Amino acid sequence: MGLSTHVLDTMHGTPAAGMAVALYATDADGALPRLLRRIVLNADGRNPDGPVLDSASFHRGTYRLCFSVADYFRARGVALPEPPFLDVVTLDFGVADPDQHYHVPLLVSPWSYATYRGS
């Protein structure tokens, strides 16, 4: 079923169109996180190509999603302090059953964020 994400900009009340997101695998013993994919979110705040990882590429283990929050808000014309309060929001999560769908949404503003395992 794979992995998906969706980002909502709670400051503007819109999907976070144009936000850059990177996905890493983090479960190798002692190894550095391994970049799996970089995407830019579409007008709906989602990956334009569907799942971030499809079922065939999705495995049991740990992953990291990195959301380029400060760059996104700067591109929207929001004046941020230097350094910004939130720059890159990093979410580490585990996948126990890759046969299930994992949806990792992010609700974000320049000052706060929330996430959960969605459906």
C-alpha cells in the first residue's frame, strides 16, 4: 500500500503547494540516513506522482521525512527571523507492517507543527 504524505499550511489555510520534502531510510545499523526520494508538493499539498514510496519499495524499518518549512514560507512572502524558529521539520517514524498503508500528514505554520498517522 505504500507511504504517502500531505501538508497543510495552517497559517494561510491552504495546502502547502511547492514545499520540498525529502524521504530517508534510517534503519541501517550505524549507517547514515539514506536518501530515497525528493519531491515537491503539488497544489493539493501532496506528491504529484502518488505515493512517496509504492508497495514494492516500502519495507519494515525506520524512515525520516524532512519538510523544508522555512523555505516554503519565505517563498510565500512570510518574513521570518534569522534563524527561523522552524527551518526543516524532521519526522522520524517506524513501519512495523509494510502491507498496511502509512499516511504521514503535517499541519504546519512558521511557529508550530502537528502530525499523526493518518489513513
